[in-house]
Amino acid sequence: MANDFLSGGQPFDPIRDALENVQRINELAAAKARIQQLEERNEAMREAGDEIWYVLRHADKVTAEDIMNACSQWADKRRHG
């Protein structure tokens, strides 16, 4: 007679194990997607921050509208990623 228990005393259930593996795969995929989203947001914020830094550094060469646009773009990226 075959032993239907694993070494830990738990019954061998390939369906449960497969479903748990699918759940782990889904969680990993969701985590990777979230990381990608955060990396994209980070890049957008960095670019918007660079634009603010540029207009501040060149304040004597840019218009007030350029500064307002850079600040507006940064605020928009901050709110919406």
C-alpha cells in the first residue's frame, strides 16, 4: 500500500499544491507589475524634477511661464504618476 502522506504528516494533494503554486505565480506577477509601475512613476518624477531644476538654474534665460509650466508638470506627475 502506498504512503499517501508526506514526511511532515500532511496528505499529498497535488491539486492543492498546484493551486498554491498558481497563487504564488500570480502574486509574483502582480508584484513585478507594481514594481514596473513604480519605476515608471519614479522616472516621470525624476524627469519633472530635472525640468524644474533646469528652469531654476537658467532662471535668467527662461520666462516666468516656463517656470510655471515646469512646476505644473511636476505637480501633475506627483498627483497622477
